[in-house]
Amino acid sequence: MRLRVGLTGGIGSGKTAVAAILRDRGALVIDADALARDAVAPGTPGREAVFVRFPGVRAADGALNRAALAAVVFADPEARSALNAIVHPAVRTLAAALERAAPPDQVVVHEVPLLFETHFERSCDATVLVVAPVAARIARVVARSGLAPADVERRMAAQIDPERARALATFTIENDATPELLRGRVEGVWERILALPPRAAGTGET
């Protein structure tokens, strides 16, 4: 039975960089954010459901105004839950198909921002949490997205508290130094993952 690993971390923590290192080591990385975009692609039932629930996010040309949708859901927990109810089932279906197509001995890493919030960790053999200083997280997101710091902080507040996530994770990777040090930490966790039997449990930190 293959190992299934859940990878998570708050916005700007660097989980995508960690995912890239795990991919280099041979893991199949399934990116839930990418699948969420597929779930609401043009012509999909997901996009139509979003337009029905959030009519204000349909642009004049019929496109999905993602900025408008984000503004709504990050300001309103009920709206966020409604969007998740539309998107998450489709993401799970797409992710399961990708996992089934993987070789039986390949480690499958699910990169899931809401890993603990959706209880996906219950179906994983191990979970990896990426954490970073708050100031660094905000700076990274501002630099790559152009969002105002207050908007980044609002999105951070909508996610699980890092300390609570740390208590739930099997492994925690601190992303607070150089890329070279991060790689070393990730590779150390990778070796520990490979030593796990399926459905192993425990906690650890690096």
C-alpha cells in the first residue's frame, strides 16, 4: 500500500517550495489549489454553481472574477463555507483519480491548505506542516500577489492557527532560514516518511 502524506501550511509559509523538494525526491504532489481552479473552470458544474451562489462574481464577459470572489469569502465565514461545499467534493474526486493513476510504490503528497480544517489528515499516513514567521509570510504574499498587508492578514486569520496545526501535524518544518537549510530539513522529513508503515501515527518536528 502506498504512503499518503498531507502537506499544509498557512498562506506564505512556503509549502509550495517544500512540495517542489518532495517532488524532486520522487513524490507525486497533488496540489489542491490547482484542482480547485480546475473545479470551477469554464463549462464545469462547479463554475455554474459558484455563479448561482455568488452572482456578483460573474464578470461582464462571463468570466469568473476571482478577486471579487476572494473579497466575499474571506470577509464572511458563511460564504466561505458555501464555496467550500461547492469546490471540495470536486477536488476530492479529481485528487482521487490522480492518486489511483500513480504507481503503487510512489509516495503521494496531497498539498492541501485546509488539511486540518477539512479533516483530510484522517486519511493520511503522515502530515507535514510548514511554518514561517508572520512578517516573512506577509512579505512573500505581498511581493507575489500585490495584495495589501491587511488583506493578507485577513486571509491568514481565516486559516487554522499555526500553533494548533503544529499540535496536530506529524512533522513540522520551519521555513525561517535559507533555501539550502530548508531543503535539508525537508529531506530529513522525507527520510522519516519513507520509514513509516502505512497508517502510522505520531508526532515529530524538524
